Amino acid sequence: MPEYGRNIQNMVEYLMTIEDREKRNKHAQTIIDVMGNLYPYLRDVAEFKHKLWDHLAIMTDFQLDIDYPYDLPSPSILTEKPSKVPYNQHHIKYKQYGRTMELMIEKASEMEGEEREAMIELLANQMKKSYLAWNKDVVEDEKILDDLVRLSDGKLNPPKDLKLTETKLLISKPKKSKNKSKSNKRH
């Protein structure tokens, strides 16, 4: 195990050659203490001690005959594959907008009145910003508004005179601070 270094590995190899079980147990405890000294902020944690004993067993290919204070892990744990992470498999109509935008559009279609109109404008501007993040070309507002209608299955109809935020404002670079400290200047 490379995180412990060559000297620890040499100590473990020497430990394997000791024939007296009592002496081997004492040397194993000493090696565990030295391994713990490499990570002093963790050495007093009980789980960490268990981990160190497991690492000692791994470094000796589970061949070391000592009195372990913990149950040994099985050698098969080293070759065991992790379980597969379950991902949501939602179909996203327009990937440039994302699943969250689709969920927000669903919520907005349930709203009424001025709140709904304000939400339509906010969603359209966010859609335009998301589109520009995926595609740096200029996008027409009509394209965004058409996509909004399609994503809402016709439930959200933005007003024809709706003007979205200008593209240059949506993709502008953040301004660098002009904070110059006097300590950086030489006198």
C-alpha cells in the first residue's frame, strides 16, 4: 500500500519472518502505532484503528498469523465490484434546458394570473441563458418562446410582445475587480 511508504512495507516483511507468535503480536502492534503516526489526527478514532489492522492484513496478503483485535475482512473484498448507482432515467425533450426546467414549467402551468405571467418571463429568460450555455450562437427569442410552448404542451403561451433579455447581457463575462492593494506596490 503506497500510502504507508517503503519503510512500513519493510517492517511488515520483517514481521512475516518472526517465528515467535508473542513477539510477532508485539511487533504488529508497534507497526500499527507507526502507521497511525502517519495520520495523527485520526489515530485515536476506533474505526481508524480497525482500518489500520485491515491494511496490515492486506499488506501481508492475509497470511500474517497474529491475534487481531478485529475480525479480518475477506480477501474477496479487494476484487469485489461496487454496486451500480441507480440513476433516474427521465426522458428530457430538450437537453439544453435540463430536467429542472421541465419541472419548473410544469409548476408554472399550474399557476394563474400575474404570478403565471411573471413566471413565464423568468422561465423564458432562463431557457435562453441555458441555450446559450450549450450553443454560443445567437438564438432568436421566437425559438425560445416556441420551445417553452412545446415543453408545456401548449399550457404556457407567452405574450407575443414579450422581449427577453439581450444575449450579450446573458453571456457577459464577470468583471474583474480593480482592487489594488498598496502592499503590492514597491516604494
